[in-house]
Amino acid sequence: MKSRNGFIKVIISSVIILSLVMVLNVIMVSVFKLHVRSMTDLEPYVTSVNYIKDTMQAMRGNIYDANGMTVAQDQSTYSIICYLSHSRVNADGTPAYVEDKEYTANVLASILGGDQAKIYEILVNAEGKYQTEIGTAGRQIDEETKLKIEEYGLPGVEFVASSKRYYPLGDFFSPYLVGFAQDEAGKLVGKMGVEQYLNDELSGIDGYRVYQADEDGYVLEGMSEEVKEAQNGYDVYLTLDNVIQEALQTALETTMEERSASRAWGAVVEVKTGKILAWGQVPTFNNNELDIEEYNNFGSQTLAEPGSVFKVFAYAAAMNEGVYDGTAGVDSNNFCYVSDGTDPVRTYSSDSYGCLTNSENKEYGWVEYDYGLIQSLNTVTASIITDLISPDKYLDYLYEFGFFQKVNTDGILESVGSINFDQPVEKLTATYGAGLQVTMLQLLQAYSAIFGNGEMIKPYYIDKIVDPDTGSIIYEGQREVVSTPISEDTAQRMQDLLRRVVADDAGTAKHYEVEGLDVIAKTGTQQILDESGNYQEGGDVLNSVMLAFPYEDPEYMIYYAYQSYYDRNNHYFTEPITDLISRVALITGLSDHVEDAETNETTARPIEKMTMPNVVGHTVDYATSKLEGLEVITLGEGSSVIDQYPKEGSTVYSDHKVYILTDDESFLMPDITGWSRKEVTELWQITDIAFTINGYGVVTEQSITPGAEVKKGDVIVVTFEDLKDPDAPEVSEETEESS
């Protein structure tokens, strides 16, 4: 028992002594400026000690498309810091500062491509300072350059990590919706698109480290330190589908070339949900290079007189009011009018205010009302608001369809538009889309009621916001019914009529028909006002089409527009658009074949939608068997898979490539002739090999020949070219719409 009591006394005594030592150490540090344990005189340190706060920067969240493909991500960069203070030494006593300035400047200049004399001058002039940078040549260098410098083991040359925003898909993936982020005082800040709209969510919350250090940056044991970890930004998933987006952008580029257009824009939207699957325009820009010439988002900020695509709203209004009989007769000849004091009234008197005509002043005599939309006759839509409904009732429907007011889609900058509706002639021309201005975004929303069940659905493109650390969904986009401007019965009757616009021999949209897929559509051709506010005969026109498919139950709609010189047969040259329709149908599983626009041959191409399995860690044979039905590109000579693209859980289609990586140091270059820009981007993402991309279309040249070894540090130069033959057949006489 005595032995046990003695042991307890020893423990208690030890605790008391240790406590006294700690208290004494605090007193010695605070009062006598002496660090007891190391017997270091703190006087010279205390006078120069500082509380230093280092920001622990949060990583900006990634942006993904609907299939999980990376659209925007942070890319690590580094800035060079050269330490000059001779007080910096390594544990073994060797210098941790720039000892040989001339040699150091020579090495850095040779790798960075800078001026050796200038770098040397900076180092010499900084003598006596603790550290210095070497100018712009040493900022935002990539990982590869950093590794090359580190190979030389230059004393005192160290790196500070930073990041820049990188957009793997570049200019074809809707940069006007994605936007871009730029560095501001060491922090990435969104400047356009979703990068700006969701900047707070993407940015996260920076952490910090607060500590005491002397003038040389040394921290002695026992000095205070406070750390708060950074909270990385949320990831954003878009409704945009990179495959459909590529198809849209390719079509727009082709139209620009073939029709000598000055601009083009369009979108693909799910009718029933409002999800925007693609949104593009030309001219566009690359959000990596910020080569921005046009700052307006054509789809939401460009106001235009829509032309005959607007006629459906006069028809829908009359149908919904219960006064429309499509088989009833109407005079389609020139529509001359007077006024009853407020509204226009048709007259056959010679003293009329003026006359409306159809395209090229054609007169078709007595026709059915349905034929007026099938043939796109201005005089018939004018008759609708004078004989069937009132102009005021028509205007009420336009507002109910959401025109001349904001759509408010996911922070998209947009114009509101306007309508001139005071004079009798303005009320008449408004029925065929003249004298008013709207946006593509407004048209997409309004047509959702026509192509759907009468409910008007707001388009949106932000699918969800996800916390990458927990996987929890912070926000999820939802189907939103804005209003119900027409009944389901009216919507069905309009779809039946729009099918005839495509299927009838006289239909203005007959050249938008696609083999094996029933399309419904309305075309538009509208003169564009010049700078003086007048229409110029033979000047530029806006060619547009609004279409949906399949007719039996519309699921997808496309708006497509371009500005070009007037050609009465513009709606004959539809190959880029019909090819887009075919590709959307293939990708979404609505069709299993696509018509070749050049040969008019139909090729069977079964398409299946699949979920990418996880093959990482498995053998190549196992991976290949799991990926049966997909085009597998194997990279490297290893026996097992170390990475895959797309990632597990991503949506893939059976006619697209998937990649498995077996060696992260080298691989044999595949033949990428004929590959799309998206496919080249996928190859970059899985291999992390640098590409230099020139041109548009498909790959025609590659700097590294097929079968040659590609290693880290190599740069592959790829040339794209549109191989499509732009020569179109001559057309003598084609159906021409009126607007």
C-alpha cells in the first residue's frame, strides 16, 4: 500500500512541476522575452513579430453538362517566387535562397522564354529583400513548366499555387450561357453567363490561417495559430447536352458558310419540361481566349421582327375563342383596308388607306382558312383579326403568351421587346410578325403551349447545384408552368395544322421533313429594317423556322434563324437543319436512322442510351466486355485500366466513343481523322495531353501520326475542316412563304 501511495505522489508531483514549468515558460516569454525550452532570446523576434493571415483559397466549383461532361473547371497554375534572404537555409545548412543569380536567371529564361538579362537585373536589384517575383514571365505557368524548372533544383526558387478557369469544350459549347470567370486579386470571379449568375455558389468560402511569425517567416513553438479550412464551391449541372449542342453549333456554322449569312442562332428545348438542351449562335467566342466580338446573346438580347413564325398565335387565338373553322372560305387576294375609327376594316373601295399583299404580290383567290397557314398568307391572318376576333383580343393573347415581358430564365440577360399597335395598319401587320419585336427565348416559351397541351412552360438550363463534398443537392431546376393561354384541344388542333405545313405539297415547311420522323413546323421570312428604319427591297432578311417532333406527341422543339441576303428559295436549303433534327432524334432515341443530306440515302443506325459502368482497376479485357456496344478507345499498353472517360454513372450513347487509359505516361496516337471537336476534347480530358486546335468541322490533319508514341509534354496540333460540299442544286420554282 505504501508503494502505491508513493507512486501516486510521484505522479502528482510531476504534474505540479510540469505545470510550474509551463507557467514559468509563459512568464519568461511574455515578461523576459526568453524561450525557456530552446533558451532563445526572443527580444529581436518580438519587436518584429507579426500576425500573418494567409488565405486558404476555396476551389471554384466545376460546371458539367447533362451527361456529366466537364464544361468548366479550375486549372492549376503557379507563380515563381525567388527568395534572396541569406537567413533562409535548409535543415542540412545548404542555402534556401538564390545563391547564383546569373545561373538562375539563365535557366529560368531558357525555360520560360523570357529575357535572361531582365530576370538577372530583377534578382540583382532585389538584393537585401526577403523575396521577389520575376515579372509576367513567371506568373501563371503550367504544371509541365513547373516540373521542368524543378528538375534543375535551383536554390531559393519556389512556387505559389494559383488557378485559372478552363473551358474544355470552348466556343462550341454555348459560351453565352456558360460565360467565363477571370482572376481578380487572386480570386476567380464570374463575368458572364452562369459563371456570373451563380458566382457565389461556385466560389465557395475561402478559409484562412492566422499565425505569428518573425520577419523571416519563422514560427517558434508555442506561438499562436488559428486555422479555418476553406469550403470549396458547389458544382453546377446544366441541362445542355454536349452532343446535341455540338450538332446545333455545327449546323449553324454550316448555314453561315452555305448561305453567306451574317449571323445565325438557335436552340433545342424539351417541350414538356422546358429544359434547354442546346443554345448556340454565330459569331461566337472562345471563353478560354475571350476573343469576343459580339457581346449580345442573340437568343435573349437580340430583338427581331419574327415574321411568319408569329402567325400561329393569331390562329391559336381564333381557335381558342371557338370561332375558327379551318374549312371556311376567305379571300386571300390583296387586303385593302380603312378604319372604323379604331380598328382596321377590309374594303374593296378604291379610296382605301392601303393594301396588304402576300409574298411577291401573289393572289390565291378564295381559299380555306387552313390553307392560309399552310401557304403562309399575310392576307388570311389579317382577315382573322377583322372577321373572327378583334385586334384587342389578339393583343390580349400575345401578352398571355408572354411576349413583351421578361421570361426570367436562370439569370439570362434579356430584352423585353415591344409592339406598335395603335394604327390600323400596325394591328394588321402584327398578325404576321411585323411591327413588333420579340426574342427567341420568348418564342420558345410561347411555342411550348402550342407544341404541348396548352400549358406554357418556362425554359431553363440550370439542372441542379450540388455540394461536391456531401453529394447533397442544394438546388434543382423544375418544370414551371407560367400560364395556360390555350386549351389542350386548341393545342392539338394547332399541331394538326402545323403538320400540314410540312406534309402538304403546298406547305412552306415541306423541305424540313425528315425520313421516318413526322415533323410539325412554321417558317418565317422577314425583311430587316435598315438604319433609317425602312425595309430595303432585296436587302437582308431573317430566315427562321420553329419546329417540333414527333407530331404524334411532340417532345423536342427547335428554333433556328439566320440573317442573309434575300433568296426566295432559302427554305429549300434546309440540309443543316434537317441533319440537326435527325441527330437530335437519334440521340434521344426517337429514331434509329439518319438521312444523309448529300446522297439522300437512309442509313440504319440503332442508338441506345446507356449508363457508363466503372471499369477502373479492372483488366482491359474485362473493361472491353463491360463496354460492349460502345466504341472503345484504349490508350496505353498497360494491362489494367487506371482511368476512364466518361466517368461512372455518366450517360453515353452507343454511337459515341468511350476511352480507357492504361498508362498515364504515354500512349500510341490513334487516327483521329474525321473526329469532332468534342471527341478531341474528350481525348484531351482523359490523357491530359495538350492540343492546339485550328478551324471547325472534323479533323483533317494531326501533327502526330497514328501509331506514334505520345508522351507527357507533347503538344498535338489538330486541324479541323468542314468537308461538307456547299454546292446546292439549282431550284427553279419553289413554294414561297408570305411575310
